[in-house]
Amino acid sequence: MISLLAEEFIYQSLISGKELGYDTYVMPESILGKSPKKKERAIKKLKSRGVGYTGVIVPVIPTLLCQCEQL
């Protein structure tokens, strides 16, 4: 997921998705926190709740482009 504040928007969205049965992943490079410490704490908490972690953003773009071309 790509968004803003790790400890607010990201956390709630990813946990809600997980509870609904979706595989959810956080990309730390694409989110912010109120401070680096709060961002790291939110990421650790998400990992402990079963949210996946990925540091790879580049492969997402070709996948999205391919999906858009199919529409």
C-alpha cells in the first residue's frame, strides 16, 4: 500500500484489509510518519499483525500498466 501517515491511515487500512481476508503489504519507502521512530514502530506493529513487508516498488508499475492496457 502506498499512502501517507504510517501510524494512522496506513495502519487502519492494512489491518482492515487483513481482517477481511486480503493479503496486505506495506512499502516503507512510500509512506511517511510523524517521525521516523513512529513510522518504524507502526511498521513493526503491522508485521506483528501479519501484514507483509516489501521494499520493492519498481515491479508494481509494469503490473499496473499491463492491467490498464487490458481495460
